[in-house]
Amino acid sequence: PRLLPSPAHTAALSLAWRLPGCPSSPSVALQALPVAAPPPSSSAARQLTPMAAAPVASQAQAVLRGRLCDPAFVHSRLRSSPDTNYSKLKYLVSSSVSEACNNSVLLLGPRGCGKGAVLDMVLEDLKEEHPDAISVIRLNGMLHSDDNCATKEIARQLCLEHQLSFSKMASSDDNTEFMIDMLRECGLAHKTVIFVLEEFDLFAQGKQRLLYSLLDAMQSLTSQAVVIGLSCRLDADQLLEKRVRSRFSHRKLLFVPSSLDDIQRLMEHLLMLDKDSSLPTNYVTEYNSRLTSIFSNKKFKGVLDSLTDTDATTSNILRFLFRVVSYMDMESGFLSMECFTDALSSMQRQPKMDSLQDLSILELYILVCMNRLEDKEQKSYNFNTIMKGIISSSPLMVSPRPKN
């Protein structure tokens, strides 16, 4: 098909054919116009050449890496379900902020199950909703299990939050009194102070004076605070003394380890590309189709079993997926089953082989002789026995002792 000229082109040709040296008629001039190339077919458009796939693959790889490094996107699925611990914790803390009441809760579960990630999401959302009504104080039982150190750290963070001068020479009683006064002032200003106590079971050791001071101050009508404890011990609340336990609300949120189905859904959430992204639609469709076939492959199930047998935490899954994305074929622009197997092989370290790499030749000879002695079912041996084996197997390696 020929390219039809515009009205401006036709008028210009009608004027030009009258001039000397020009075509005799507009029809002859129209025949001299360049012919437009036919549009590419849909099948040809779907095929990406290696030159065209390389920038698309680099862009897709950057998108996937950005997802894996964004905790908000990793745990964004929790926001959509009303029955998750995220929804329960957010309702509890937001009601304390909006209704000016005191609360305490424990987040219990094994390490790596997402307690800290869910808490960070809740605090981030509440800070956006109530930017001037929340103050967060963070303590860790491994660093602040001592009552004096904990009250000093609370006073320091309160001074930093409210732009006050902090005295390093203040005593523990002064810091405790300052904390109680600040809770009272924040309550009068309708500002909620949230205490995050990581490794809560370590705070429950000793005299528990810090926990008693916090929970006792929350009994006042003028205070407005929330105590959130995180622990991997399911019996952390049973470690509290009677006077502390009577002031605790006994609210607990249990976090269970992720199942294989949950881990696979997390992988699909992180690796599947959105059709409304900046990537070409045909590439996204083909990429998601290939990834779906990989997830339904029995070999992938074996890779997933091997991965979760050692460590099924979310952080380990993210490290695995980051390696998978790094093994993406940049020529085709797609993930393959080899990307998952290579990533698993790179994570499965062999400690024995790693330790052998730094051994000297003599140490390797000693190990070989020890292995030979064990093959001969000689269970007990000493250094002299090993040296005799080395001399008999390779006499050139050991020089004889000089005779006196």
C-alpha cells in the first residue's frame, strides 16, 4: 500500500508541476512518492530479538530487585486481609491513639516469622495517619536488660523526640521520674507514646523494675501509652512477676512459620510482573506464563523443599530470590528453572569442602592417612601412627632425622 499524501502535499504538487523541469502532471508526481513499508505483523512483534530483549531484561531485573529490597512491598499482602496479625495490631494501636487509652500486647513467634516487619508496617501507617500524635521508643533486651540502662535510654530518646537537653549524669531514679512526667505531659497533649520492647523475655529477668514502672504509669488516667513486646518464647508472659502480671493486659498475637503454600504465594507475589508497568505488554505476558509453568514443575517443588528444610524464614527466601533474579538470562529476558537450581546450589555451602581449601599439603597428607586408617577399621590412632602411614605412602615427603 502506498502512503497517501496530505492535502498540503497535493497542493504543493499541483503548483510544482506547472514549473519547468517538473513532472507533467500531479499523477506522475504521485507515482514518484516513496512507498511506506507494511506494518509488522502481530506474530513478529511478539518476538524480541536479543538486541531488543537486553534493555527490557535489564529493566525487569531492576524492577524485581527493587521489590525484593522494599519491605513494604514484600509484606503488602498482609494489608488486604482483615484476619491477619497486621490488621489486629493496627486496630489495637490505632484505638489507643484515637480513644486515648492505654494498651499492652505481646507478639510471640519464632525468629524470622515476621513479627518485626508487621510492627514496622503498623507504625509506619499510623505515623502517616497521625503524624504528630505518636512517639516511638525502642528498647532491646540484649542491650537494655539492665533497669538503669533501660531508663537512661528511654530518657535519651524522649529528650531527642521532644528536642530537650539530656543529662548523662542523671541517676536512675531521676530518669524514671522524668519518664513518668513525660508520659503525663504527652497524655495531656493527646500524644501516644509507644514502647517497643524487643527480646521481651530478657526484660522479664531480675527485679523487673522497668516493666513495673511502665505498666504502673499506664494505670494513670492522664497517661497515654502502648507497650508492645516481641519475643520468640511463647511463655514470655509467664515469666512476669505477680505485681507486673496484674498490670498487663494479657493480649497476645501468635506468629506461626510460613507453610510451603505461603512461601510459594510469596514468590509469586514478588516475581510476577504487573501488566500495567512500564514494560512491554507482550513481554510481561510471556514472562508470567513461563514463570507459572516453572511454579507448577515438580523440580521446582524439590528446590522449594530443599530450601525450606534448612531455613524457611522470610529473610532467607528473599536472599534466595535475589540470587534467582541475578541469574536471569539477559539474552532471552526470562527466568528459567536453571536460575532456581543455580541459586539453590550457591546457597548450599559445604563446610567440609570450604575448610579443605585453606589446608597445606602436609595437612592434606595427614587427612588422607587418617582416612586410610579408618578404611582399615582402625578406630584409634595417634600422631606416630599417622606419620608412619605418610612415610610408607610417600617417603619423599618426610626427610629422615639426622643421626648424632
